[in-house]
Amino acid sequence: MSTEPIKIEPIKCEPIEVESVEVEPIEVGPIKIEQMQKKDSEIVAQLEQTIFSDSWSERSILETWQQKQSIILVARENKEILGYLIAYHVLDEVEIVRLAVIANARRQGIAGKLLAVLTETRDISSIVLEVREQNASARNFYQKQSFVEVGIRKHFYQNPTDHAILMKRDNKKDNEEYEE
């Protein structure tokens, strides 16, 4: 048996250009939806700690914020951040990796407004996400937002162990009728 080391050649990859989309702040009643600013990362990280058992650190949030293909929206009332959405946008598809609203502001339409701003400010054909199987309220919310369950990742989540339900929403607009 030969003990010579295996030589692995590096793979050369060309970078993909992703167009960054600036979102002008959108006010919906007293709620303002806007892109997260660097100074907001500490607050978003604190909210992560209170909302998710697998919370992201401030460093992770900042690293994501710096990526060209990332989208981080926040919902504010006055200057307080009530919720946020973190997603990745590649070509015409978006993957939502976080959508959260603080406990005392839930069921007031904030998550729906974040999702609406995401889809209204970009040309998106589909949105995908995963949600804990045991998170019935989140699954119901997404179903009301026209997401459908398309798969499952068994034992995906830890602390506590749970399956991930994969959900998808197609955003393709109906073809407009042509004038003759």
C-alpha cells in the first residue's frame, strides 16, 4: 500500500456579481421598515439572545451585514427595534435565515411588513426558509403568507432537538395581458 500524500489541486471559482439593493425607509403607520445600520447590530444580537436558542452573535450579524448578497431589515417604532429579517439574495431567489419580532410586539403585523418590504423592493421569483417543526405559530404565519412545505431535515436543530420544515413561496407575477 502506498503512503504517498494525495495532491489536491485548488478549485478556481469565479466570483458572482450580486447587485446590492438599497431600501429607502418605508413607513407603515408608526412602524418604519429600513435596512439595518451597523450601529443596530448590538441590539439585533441582544434580540437574538432573547428570541432564539441558537442565537447569532453580534460578530456573526456584522459579518452577514457586510456580505453583498445579504439583506437585513429592521422594523422600528420611534427608535426601538421591534423586529428584523435576515436573508440572502442570489439572482432572483431569497433564503430567509431569520425573521423575528420581540414578544410584546407579536401579532401586530410586523413580520408581515418585513416580508412585504423584502418582496416589494426586489425582483424575487421565490423565497425559501426553514422553520422548527414544533414552532406551530411560525409555520401558521408562513402558510398565511403563501409558503408551502416542501421538505424536512430530520434532527436539524439542537437545543432542543427538532426537525426543520423546509418552506417555499413562489413570487412569480402573473403574465400581463398584451394589448393588441
